[in-house]
Amino acid sequence: MAPDQFRTTINKLGLSQVAAARLFGVDEETLHQWANGERDIPAPAVRFLHYLIATRTKGEEAMKVLDSWVLIR
């Protein structure tokens, strides 16, 4: 996934870069580097984005599910 596609997808999911960093479990600087092409976007992150788009899951919904899952563990 190219950086511009990454940024577009994050926006399409209704996420800020801060929220996206939290969703991926990385710091904001790492996400900024992905978004600007300074670092490659890891394949699992790309697959997760494709899953969210395919299932029409908004970023906020995914964050709620992941947050509740972490609390259960």
C-alpha cells in the first residue's frame, strides 16, 4: 500500500492519525512515518485496513471492539 492510499484509507475509516496509531498499537511518530513514506507499512497493518474496508467497519467501531477485548483478557 502506498502512503497516499494509506492516508486515504485512514480518512475513509474516519480516523485521525492519532486514533489510527492507537488502533494499530504504535506510537504517533511511527504512523506519521508510514503515512509519509518514511517507513514501509507492515503487511499485517495493510491486511487489517483491507479487512475494515471489506467489512465496512468504521475505525471507531474497531477501536471499541479491540478495547473491550483487551479488558476481557
